[in-house]
Amino acid sequence: MLKKKKTSELDIESLNEVIILGKKILGVGFTVIIISLILLVLYLLKMLNIFGILKDILVIISPVFIGLLIAWLFDPVVDFLETKKFPRIVGCIVVYLVFIGILSFLLFLMLPSFIDQIKEFITTIPSLLSEAKQFVSRTLSSISVGTDIDVSSIKQQIFASLETLGTNLTTSLPNTLLSLGKSIISGGVFVILGLMIGFYMLYDFDRINTSILEFIPKKFHEDAKDLKNRINHSLREYVMGLLTVMTLVFISQGICLTLAGLEAPLIFALFCAVTDIIPYFGPYIGAIPAVFVGFTISPFTGICCIISIVIVQLLENNFYQPLIMGHAMKLHPVTIMLGLLIFQHFFGIIGMIIATPVIATLKIIFKFIDEKIKVMEKIKEN
């Protein structure tokens, strides 16, 4: 009798383990199905060229999005001023004056230096190409010593590529600068229109939120407000933290690259700061030009550039990100990397920039829906 009882107990335990394992597999399968459906939808949209149409529409109405972004970012500040008995219109004017003042001061401080450094960099292009040839020649010569490898053909191919690059830079530089100037002017007009639209949106931001709620049945208003607040809190924390980290990376990288002896360090520091928007891969993308130009100057400068990049990355990973960003997005690194790969495939570099906030928003929406209808609990129960 005792043996039968023990056998029965063991069977129940085994059955429980199988059930628990089955629930876990079911949960993983549900996640895989959701990801597959998202990929299928994205693939169909790409095949139908919906992304191209949306891109054209977004370019046309981009000032509206700039204005909406500005209003969304500054709304908490204006709300805070309202709690201090400031009329909303006065709060909007104060916020705009401070923002435009800071922006103008930074442009006044940085623009002349940037222009000088761009001119300096352009004038050093021939010498950089010459030094690049010498560096390649020295490197290939050191490789061929003591071996039977013929590096002459490799050297000729690299030299031909460098000469082509130099010719292209020289001949296409005026056109490139002209098109860049046109883009800056066009972008400046869009930004000014965005600022104007943003001011009116900021003043009527509460009314805009109320208007959006009118499209939702009244019984869902509280849930919609709760979801909106969660998304706003997460995204604002991410955006403000990211801007702060980018600023610190720009300052740190500018100082380190200047000490490394790199030509036009602020340009490369700005590029490093901008590419830092892309998680994990961005810092390496930003480091490539600085390190390459550093080695064309001298091996010592190249090594110093690598050291400066590493130092700034250590500062960012151990101080800037943990202290400022914290766990704003609350996403697993693997999830972020998969999101970057998927979004890069469908949307290119822009996709890599928006991947993290979009995935975080989708996660918040899914968790909110799961809290309301208990999707995962029902799946586990079945």
C-alpha cells in the first residue's frame, strides 16, 4: 500500500512539472506568434510600398510633428507654471523665450567654431590622403617582411581607391556644400514653422487631449487617460535622459578628441553624440570616422582616439546611462537588439533611432491590455 501511494505521489509531481513546462512553452509560443504577426504586417506594408507613401506624407506634414513634439515636451513645464499662478499664455511665452534663448546662445557659441573646423578639415584633406597612403604603405610593408606575400598589387588597388576618393571629394565638395546649405535652409524653414505650430499646440494642449478623447467611448476615458499617462511618463523620461546623455557625450568626446590631437574634434564629437541615439551599435558607428582620421595623422593619434572613445564609453555605460537614464525603457538588451535589427531592415537608420521608444510603447500597451483582460493568465489556465 505504501509503495502504491508513493508511486501515485510521484506521478502527480511529474504531471505538475509537465503542466508547468507546457504553460511556459505556451507563453513563449504566444510571444513568437505576436512577433511573427508584427513581422508579417511590416513585410506586407513594405511590399505594398505603404512605407514610401507614408514617408512622403510625413515629409510634407513634418512641421506639424515638430510642433507636436515641442508641445509634448514643454507641456509639463507650462503645467508647472500654471500651478504657480502663471496664466497659460504667459507660461508658454516664458518657456519659448527660454528655449529660443538657450538655442541661440548655443548656436552663437558653437557655430563659428564648427565653421572654422569644417574649413580646417577641408584644407587638410589632401594631406590626410597622403598620410593615409604612407600609413597603408608602412602597414603592408611590415606585413610582407619575412613572408612571400606580394603586397604591391594590394597597395596599388588601395592607392587607386584613395585617389578616387580624393578626386570625388575635391570635385563634388562644392555641390555637396551647396546641397547641404539648401537642406539646412529648407530644414530651418520647417523648424520655424514647427516652432510656430508648437506654440499654438502648447497653448491648447489640454484641449487637444480632450478632443482626442471625444473619439473614444466615455466608458473607456479613464483607461485611455491612464494608458496615455504611462506612455507619456516613459517616453518623456527616455527623451530627456537621451538628450542629457548626448550632451554629456558631446562634451566628453570633444575634450578627449582634442587632447588626442585630432583635427576638427568638435565635428567628430558631434557625430559620436548623434549616433549615440542608436543603442549598442551607435557608439561604434560614431567612432569609426574619428579613429580612421586619427590613424591617417599618425599611429599615435589613432591609438589616442581609440583610448578617448573607450574612456567616453566607460563614462557613459557606468555613469551617464545608470544615473540619468536608469531603466527608463525597462527592456531586455536582447529585445532591444532584435528590435534594432528588425526596424533597420524595414526603415533603415531612422528605424534604428525609433526602435527602442516604439518597442517600449508597444510593451506598455500590451501590459495595459493584459491587466484589463488577463490574456496571459487565461492562456496559462488553459
